[in-house]
Amino acid sequence: MPPEELASTTDGSAPPTTEARPARILIVDDHEDNVDLLQTRLEAWGYRTSTAADGDVALRMIEQDPPDLVLLDVMMPTIDGTEVARRVKENKSLPFIPIIMQTALDAPEHKVAGLGAGADDYITKPIEFAELGARVKSMLRIKRLQDELEARTDELEQLNGELAKLNGQLLYMSQTDGLTGLRNRRFIEERLHEMFEHSMRLNEPLSCVMCDLDKFKSVNDTYGHQAGDAVLKQFARILEAEAREIDKIGRYGGEEFIILLPGTVLDAGVTFAERVRKAVEEHTFTFDGGSLKRTASFGVAGWPHPAISHYEMLVKTADDALYVAKETGRNKVVRFASDEFNAHLEPPDGATADADVTSSALSAALGDSAPRGEDRGAPAGA
């Protein structure tokens, strides 16, 4: 199309862009005279320009270096303008690029086809430059707002990511013992409640092991608290090494630790505790300036058991068994309601009849005739 048809009005004007870096407009047209005229006018308005003579070249240029706006002729060889617009808008790797279609075909169906393909605006030939200038300014303003929106969206996503990371760190800190890296008492008690309810609902066994290092106070008194901290950390690593992935290990307080063994009967819980006891006994604890040996005592309880009807009772009975282990010589594993446990709680000779009655009541509650949890389940760590 000759340039005199392209530009029927030449006195239209548009102010130069106020951006620090002038917008770049890609002119796509197979008529060299039209391109020259458009390029001269756009650059006179302060824009930068680049040109392509067909749709295939235009697509390559857009993908390699996206322009700020495309002034796109509809009728072109190789790939027409409608197809170029469709491919640009479908390319998710490209930023938002406004497209102004230009054509001498003024029929509504051609405009609908172009806009349906993704064009953002339409201008017919012969082009009035005042109208072109206004449409270019409008599209570049939309482009700027879209870019700002995308930048703010990216910022918001980044901030949300940092916030999620921070929340994760805070959650981890709230659930973790700062010294050993194990779960803290609060987390363990919450999980215990859930695990106990799960076991009752599905009639699956659950064992609890309470343990602590023997004569730990002497470590702090003799070697200092830093040595004591080093010993606790190493004890925690032994527990982690012996436990299964599904087991829950936590620091219950001081030198006392708790291990929850889901799907584990009482006998298997005792086997697990004995394995840990031997590992502790064989371990040499090291710290800056020295090393030492220590042992640990263990109390084990398990559900189902007639004396255990609540998750708090599971911990209490395991803790009672730990107390018996401490009282009867340390460096041992005591099972709740075992002969050793019951014998330690029996009243001494010469006790009152009331004490005998109390002992009999306790024995009835813990009676050997009751069904035991060790009759079900698989060994811990199996």
C-alpha cells in the first residue's frame, strides 16, 4: 500500500515518552514505504523502533528481545498478523506486550478476528497519526501499569515465600528442643494425644519409653555445663539412631527423654529400650577437654492395659517404671506392671493392714490375668 494511503493525516502529534528509557515499538509490515513513514513519525515522537518485514521474523525478534509494543499489519506473507498476535499472546514466557493491529480491511469481521487472536487495539488505514499517537500512548500506559502490577505481584510472592519460611522456622523453634534438636515436651504431648486416640480407634498397640542418664548431675558438677550439654546431645543422637522413622523422640525435661513407639507392643518396647541401654553403656561421651562413660535407665509402658485409659496415664506409668529402674540400681529397663515393678511397690514386712489392702488393690488393677498389649503388634525397629 502506498504511503499516501497509509497516512491520510500528517498533522497529528504525540508527546515524547516521559520514561527514562524510551519505549521501543516493533513495526511489522511488508511494505517498506509504510515502515519508513511509521518509523520516522514514531521516532519523531521520542520512541525507539525496530522493524520486521514478515510474521516469522517478527516472532523471532519478539522472543529474543520483547518490545514494549507491536504495531502489526494484518496482511503479510509467511505468517499473517492475526497468527502472530495469537502466538505472542499464547507464549507464557513473554511479558505483556500490547499489540495494535493495522489494516486497510475495515470490515467488522476482520477486527473481531484480530481482537479475538489477542490484539489489544485496532487501527485502520489510512492511518491518522493523531489517532495513532493517542492509541500508542494509551497502550504504553496499560503496559506500564501491567508491568508494575507484575512487579508488585512478584514482590508479594517473594514476601509470602519469606513469610512462609519464617513461619516454618518459628513453628520448628516452637516444637524443638534448642539444645538437642529433638522435639520438645509440648510437641510430644500433642502427638501423644493424637497417637493414643489413633491407637484406641484402630485397636493398635502403642508403647512409651521414658529414660534418663544415670548420675547426670555429677557430669555438670565435675566437668561443667558445656560438658553436660555435649553428653545430652550425644545421648539424643543415640536415641535417633536406634528409633524408627515413625517413632517420636523428645526431650521431656533436663536429662529425661521420651520415645513414642506406634504399633509397638510392650515386649517390643522393652526390647527397643534394652537395645538403647546397651548402646549408651558402650558409648564414650566426648567433650572439649575429656571424655566419660555413662549409663541410662528406662521405664516402659504400653497400651492396651487395664490400668491405662488415657494418654497421660501412658506417660505416668512409663515414668513410674523409670522411677523403679532408678530405685533398684540404675542402668536397667523396667517394664510397667512387671514382677520387678510390682515387687518394688509392695509394702515392707510389718506394714499395716491398710497397706496390704492398698497393695492388693494395686495388684488387682495390674493383674497378670488381664490381657496384655504385648500379645499384638510388631517389635519396634523391626
